Amino acid sequence: MNERIKKLKEKIKEHELSGIIVSNPINIRYLTGLTAEGTLIIGRYENNFITDSRYIEEVMNIIKVEDELIVQNLKNLKDEDYEHIFLRDSHVGFEENYITYAGYKELKAKYKVDLVETESMIESLRSVKDEDEIECIKKACEITDNAFNYIVNNLKFGMTEKQLANKIERYMISEGADGVAFETIVASGENSSKPHSEPTDRVIKQGDIVLIDMGAKYHGYCSDMSRTVFVGSCKYEKEYNFVLDQQKKITSSFKAGSNIKTVIDLAEKDYEVDGYEIMHAFGHNLGLEVHEEPALRNKEDSYLEKNMVIAVEPGVYDIGNYGIRIEDTYLVTNTGVEQLTKSDKSIIVV
Amino acid sequence: MNERIKKLKEKIKEHELSGIIVSNPINIRYLTGLTAEGTLIIGRYENNFITDSRYIEEVMNIIKVEDELIVQNLKNLKDEDYEHIFLRDSHVGFEENYITYAGYKELKAKYKVDLVETESMIESLRSVKDEDEIECIKKACEITDNAFNYIVNNLKFGMTEKQLANKIERYMISEGADGVAFETIVASGENSSKPHSEPTDRVIKQGDIVLIDMGAKYHGYCSDMSRTVFVGSCKYEKEYNFVLDQQKKITSSFKAGSNIKTVIDLAEKDYEVDGYEIMHAFGHNLGLEVHEEPALRNKEDSYLEKNMVIAVEPGVYDIGNYGIRIEDTYLVTNTGVEQLTKSDKSIIVV
């Protein structure tokens, strides 16, 4: 059987469930490789994928024998077919963080089972990557590095933030990305002080700071990198070095088994001592989605595992004036972290 | 007060609610223009937008006095502040089709109110467009037409589906689109028989049918158009004309007040008589999202209204062989529909 489904079945057994109804398309893709719309039902013994006529052909072409998947056409299923998938009132997991309240009521009425919250059971499997996934992420990181290199060499005064963002996105696609991992951020001058600024028609000019947050998607997998560059001259050397030091400090404390909370607590203290405000989390896991769990926060204890992929992104912001963020994608190993995005982090003045 | 919020408040009163908690970012954007992450709380008297430090500056710049919006920073709110927004156990609407089951439980615990399903209250306001929205959609349609024209003139044998899709997307962005309304579909040869095919590395060659489904986004608003063109020669004249006739028949029956069900029932009969299978709905409303309610289906009575914007997209498919779809975006008027995408629909052989 497909390794990912096998691991999920072990979890289902552990949680004493009769099965799980998987509705989140990202989780379906992770478990089966399918991108077709539909519902995946993993039972203790049998697995079903319910889809519609639009996708049947495509699905039959993609699934493999080892997926052990029975493909059902929605239009052939009667009410009682749903009721017979599980025993009435049996405990069945559902994705409480994906299914809407209306969807929950619908599932309950359709399958006539007792729906049980699964606390991100599949997402926790996803957080540790296998070799194929790591390869895709490395390729997405390589595309990102190439695009950054291209853009630094082609950044001209007089371009707008939007034009620059478009240039980056087109370059990544031309380099083989499926698309972008998220809408590229190019924030110049005072716009850089908004951590989630959207590119505007502001023209980039002499003396500007330019914050670029970008990522590619390759075979569905994301990269995430931020760089802050300076036009003409750099007025924020001290602040830049503070951010860079924070990234170094955090990542040099990370390895498989690290308690994220402990490391982030220390970073927060440094911010306090140096008088910078913390405007967003220090990072996050990533994979098929650019933001996955766990986030790099200090709310509760949570631990890094080998082959997690994380983005570490400290930043300092002075609202209305400037913002600096440095972010890279890293692979967690037994002895530390391996940096996967590799663009220059010394102060770049263009 | 802002017209959209005013209309929502009337609905809240009609439904005897104390207010509504708006979490769907598209609905928040529609009501306030804000794209920042946060929660919008529309009460009978007071409106709050709860956001975090990342967005405060941006939000203060965008909101207008007539929005009558109190902006709150998440980090300054204590548990009891949430409990004081509404009277305990009062009836408050929530978006049951957006909020996850886990989110529902969280809202209930936080606000200590009785949450009431609102049956797409805001989405039904959104389905009828105002002048500004129609202008944006028209612009998105114009960009789509220009891109199609460009691509027909630049379609070369030897290009892959992916390359063609990238070319279309890059052109739309260069013409001023914010981005794409959805991932562009380019499906050639037998791939065209999958209504929701993703572009592959298949090379486009002599004798191919090429189905293109594309849309731009302009100031957040979508367009949606499909064309099916032929390379070298057209083997499917009869089928093409059937699809084109269906689009003409459906749209000539539509105007403000039309019962969608009645019109779609007739189209389905034609499909049956001519022996074609129906593989997807005949269309949908669109606006800030490319698929909005109502869909063009015949499940229950539903009526067109003046200034709804709809995509009408009949198609015929022979699995494993070919597919033909023709789709345009239309504005519903009192006397009929106005076609907003205007690309040539005669049989195009390149």
C-alpha cells in the first residue's frame, strides 16, 4: 500500500476510529497524488474516492494499484450508499479545520455517523517530508534564488513595485515553476513598513529600501524567501544586521528535537532589549502550502522533527518609515538545519 | 454610511439578529474595501474591524469616515472585550459556509453568543453588482479578449499546453490584470475531453483541437471565457455548432426575472435529444470570485436579477477523444443580457 495512506491508517487505529473522511484537496493530493475535486474516504479496510464525471478519466489515469482506491462516480451513488460506507453511529474522523460548519452538518446527515475531530491528523503527517517532497522543495528554492539573482541585476529606478513583482513572477514561471507559492510582495520606501504590503504603483527611486518576499511552487511544493535591498545607499545597516543576526541565532539553535518555544522566547527577549516591536511570527513550516503547522511561535511547547521544512523570517518595522525582513527556507536535520534558499544576504546596494 | 454595509444592516434587522461576524476575506473586501486579515463585526449600531499589528497602518489608510468602522488591534483585546461586543446569548449571524467547524466552536466560546446560520446573506448582496463593480468586470473582460486575440495570432505548432497557458497569463498581467481569475486551462487533443484538465507538457500539433478556458482579475473582479480552436482543420463542425447554438439559446432566454431552472431544463432536453452527456453546470455567477451563486443549474427555482454577471458555458465532451466548450461573461439587463467578453466565436482554424 501507498506509504502515506498506510501511516494514516495506523493513526486511525490509534485513535479508535472507523475511518476518516478527507475533504481538503491538499490532503487528498498528499495522500493520493490526485488533484481532482472529490472526497476521499479512508476506512480501516477499504478506501473510496468519490468524484464526478469531469474527473473520472483523469483519476483512473493517475491512481496506482498500490493506492488500493475504489473510484466512485458521484452521480451513481444513492443516499443509502453513503449510509453503508460506515456502520451507523460509528466514530469517523473529519477535518474540523477544513470542513465548514455547513459542511459538517451535511456530512453528518449523509453518512449517519458520529463525526470526531481529528486535530490535524493528516497535517501532522505532512509536516515531515519524504525524499520526493524535499527534492521538489529544493527545486522551488533554486528557482527562487535564480529569480532573485535575475531581479537584482535588472532592478531599474523608475520601475513600480507592481512591475517588479510581475517580473519576478514571470521569471519564476519561465524557469519551470508551476506558479507562485503566494502573491509576491515588493514593498518599497515607507511601504516596506507594512509586513504584508501588496505591490502598488509606487515608483522605486534613489535612497529606497526594497523588501521582496517571494516563493515558487514546483510540483505543488513551495519555497519562501525574503530579501531587503537598498537603492543607491543603505541607511539601515544597524537594523539590517540585527535582523540577520536574529536569523543566524535562531537557525543555529534549531535541529531535530529542538523546542521551538525555547528558541523563540530567546529571540523575543533580544527584540525587547534592542527596543524593536514584534510584528509577526518568526516563521512557519511549509510544503504543499506555504504556511503549514507548526508556526515558529512561543505559545506552547512544540518540537522540530527531522525532515521538517521551515521558513525563518525575522523582521523589524518602523511603521510609516521602513521595514527589513530576511527569510530563508531550511530543512531540519539531526544536527542542525540546511539552508535551501541560498541568495546573498550581505547588504545589497543596487 | 457605506451603501453595502447599510444594505447588510437592513438584512440583519429583517432576520432579527443582533449583528453578524464576518470572517470571509472576500466578504470583508466587498463590504469595506479592506484586504487586510481580520474579522469584521457588523452590529445593529456599531461596526468593528479586529486586525493585528501587521495591518493597522494599511487599514487606517483605506477606511473612510462613511464606513463608520472602529479598528481594533487584536493584541489589545482581552477575553471580556469579546464578550462585551454583543449581549450574552444574543442571536448573531455567522458565515456557516465559510467558517470551519473548529472556527465555529471558537467563535461561540469567544463571543458567548448564540450563533445563527445566515444562508449566504452577504453573498446574495454580492450577486447583484453596482456600477463600479461592472466597470471592473468589463475591464477584466477586455483584457481577456486582448489576450485571446494575441494568443490566436501567436499559436505555434510545437508549443506545449503549459507554455501556451503561461503565455496567456503573462499577457493578461502585462495588460494590467492583477492576476488570473483562475489557473488558465489549455487542453489539446484528447486532453480537451476532460472539462477541468490542467495544462500538461503535451505538444500542440496538426489536427488538434485546443480548448482554452481563461479569465483575468482586475481590481479583484473576474472575467471568464472559453474558446475552442482548431489546428490545421476542424473535424467537429457539427458538435461545435451544437455548443454555440446552446449558448445562443440559453442567453437569448435570459433577462432580469428569468427562472434559471426553466431555461436550463430546456437546454438539458436538447442535450438528451442530440445524445450528448452533460458533464458540468451550464454556468455560474461571478464577481470577486469566479464561481459565485447562483449556479446555472435546474435543481431548484432561482431567478436572475438586473446587474447580475454570469458566465454561460455549454460544452460537449467525448471522453478520451475531444471536448468543446464555449463560454462568455454576460451582464443581466432588464431586456436581455449584454455580452462582455467579445472574442470571435466562428470556427477558428489556426
